[in-house]
Amino acid sequence: MWAALGLIIIWGASFAAYEISAGLKLTAEKVRAYVASLDLSRLSAADRARALQALADKINRLSREERQQLRLKRFGEGWFEQMSEAERSAFLEATMPSGFKQMISAFEELPADKRRKTIDDALKRLREVSVNAPGGAEGRPGGANRPPISPELEAQIRTIGLKTFYSQSSAKTKAELAPVLEELQWSMESGRMMRGR
């Protein structure tokens, strides 16, 4: 009887711990709620800096899939438009995946045909994610069915080169390019690019 009671207590504690940890897990929905809860334009400079750092910290804790969900919903466009150029640059630097600069350097060392194919594959995967997301590409609010990057930006990346283009771009352009960079980095880290996929 004591053993059965002990098992019930252990199972109850385990279930409670599981529920608490699930509630603490950061999701794309929680980040969207955080963004919606604050009006950046009404914050003082110090509060803006804290809010932007808190947002960057939250985004950095998300998984790759959760970050994709945020991108599909164009979650922070209102905030991004209200940021100064310096705030945008700092925010982008803070939210880029670690090692992305090394990825750009490694990417630039690839043969031209391999770079072209890798960019094509990354854009294709981003389009597929956009179309296959809940609700499909049709009828999404806020232009969420837009292509991952504009055709002009895509042409510039191919012509100038990713490293040069990224280093000379504005924060707004870097923000548009961020999903492609993340996808390219994931390809390199996962080995898909080296396997010819």
C-alpha cells in the first residue's frame, strides 16, 4: 500500500513537472503575444532598448521551425518599421544564428554553380514552407504569401555575391535576406548542400 502511494506521488510530481516545463517553453505564439503587448513608439529610449533585447533573446531561444512560423506571419513588421537604423542593425546582429558569418565565407568559397543551386534550393524550401503552412498561401493576412525575397534582391545576391551584398546592405534589406541566410546555414550544417541536395 505504501509502495502504491509512493508511485502515485512520484507520477503526480512527474506530471506536474512536465506541465510546468511545457508552459515555460518558448513558442512562436508567445513571441507574437509579447510583440503585440508592447507599443514600441510609446517607450522611452531605455525601455525600447530593453524591449528589443528581450525580443532578440526570445527569438534566439526558438527552434528553427518556430522561427519559420514567425517569419510566415510577418510578426514584427510594425516594430521593425518603428526602429531606427541603428536599432535595426543591432537587432539583426543579435538575432542572426551563431556562425552565420562563417557560413557566408564558406558559401562564397563554393564554385559558382554550387552556390546558385544552393540558393535555388533554399528559396524553394522557403516557398514550400510558406505554401504548406496552415492556411496555405491563399488568403493570408499582411502579404504572408509573398516570395521569401524579392526578385530584385535575389538577382543582386547572384550578381554581387552574398558576402559583399550582405556587408553593403541596409538593415531593412538584411532583414529581408535573413530567412535565406538561415536556410543556407541550415543546409550547410545539415550537410544537404554537400550531398548535392
